[in-house]
Amino acid sequence: MSHKPQIMVVDDDHAICEFLRMFLDGLGYRSIAVNNAEQAVELYSAERPDAVIMDVIMPGSMDGLGALAAFKKIDREVPVIVISGQGRTATVVQAMKLGAFDFIGKPFDEADLEALLADALRQRRFNRDVSLVRNGLQHPNSHAIARRCRPSCSNRSCSDSSAAPSRVRFSRSRASSSLPTRARSSSMKSAT
């Protein structure tokens, strides 16, 4: 059975929460709806959802930006999609500085939100995979970690050369063409 991503919805408008909960359930996600930022931070710590869709303007001692900052302290990789009916530029900029994945204004198109959420979850999976590989390369028992990442490797010792990861060779021109222009020009100078 595959993992169904869990999405937290945070909005003080009960109708929006219910709409988003039904929308997400219809897309095959599990959802949690919360009506205030303080409760959202507490529940986030306990549940650790895969993504958050959150309104910025909420009553109480903590608004959406405060909750966003708290989520990022708990898990800096969590994608938070900020929604608001008051898309002031300063609010959008502040949300992005705090680490929001993106901002979408109310009313929003369902297809836009669906695509944005799919991108956010794809980015989260990518970040987790990179982290797993990075940790595996630094781990003293990296063969065991590689085996977990590559379930097709049935050789317990991973000493079989066919089970070992293959090395990729790049030609000089191909490798340097993938560098940004500044880096490419400095690497070309050092190569001559």
C-alpha cells in the first residue's frame, strides 16, 4: 500500500477549511483541518504532515506568518503554501522570506492549487531523497544504506561489482557546459 500524503489546512474560515478538506480528500490525500495558528503548530509537532496550506490573516496571538516561522523551526523542509484574500506585496514577500513554498490568492482556481501542491510534494520527496543519499555517503556503513535505497541489490555484502553503483563519466565539454557561465569561464581558465 502506498503512502497517502497528509496535508494540514489552517484557516480561521470554517467553510474554507471544509472545502479544502473535501478537495484534498477527493485528490486522494489525507487531510487535517485546523482553525487557528497556535493549534496548528501544536498539531504539526504531533502529526508531521507532508505539506501545509495556510491562510496568512488569522485572529489570535499568532497569525499565519508566525505559524509559518514555527513550522520551519520544526521542519525546515516542509512545504507551506500560503493562501490569502489580501495579497499585499509586503505579506507575500515576508511569507517567501520565511520559507513559504508559494503564495496563492483567494479565490483560487482548484487546478492551480492542485498543481502547486503536487509540485510542493514532489520537491519534498526530492529533498528527502537527497538527504538520504547525503546521509548514506557520510555514514560509515554506507553499503547497508545503499542497499535500503536500492532494494534490487540482493547481495548482502555488496561486494559484487554488478551490485555496486556504476560511475558516470562526463566529457570535459559536457561537464563544463552544465556549469553556470561564471563558473564555466573560471574552470576553463584553470584548465588551460
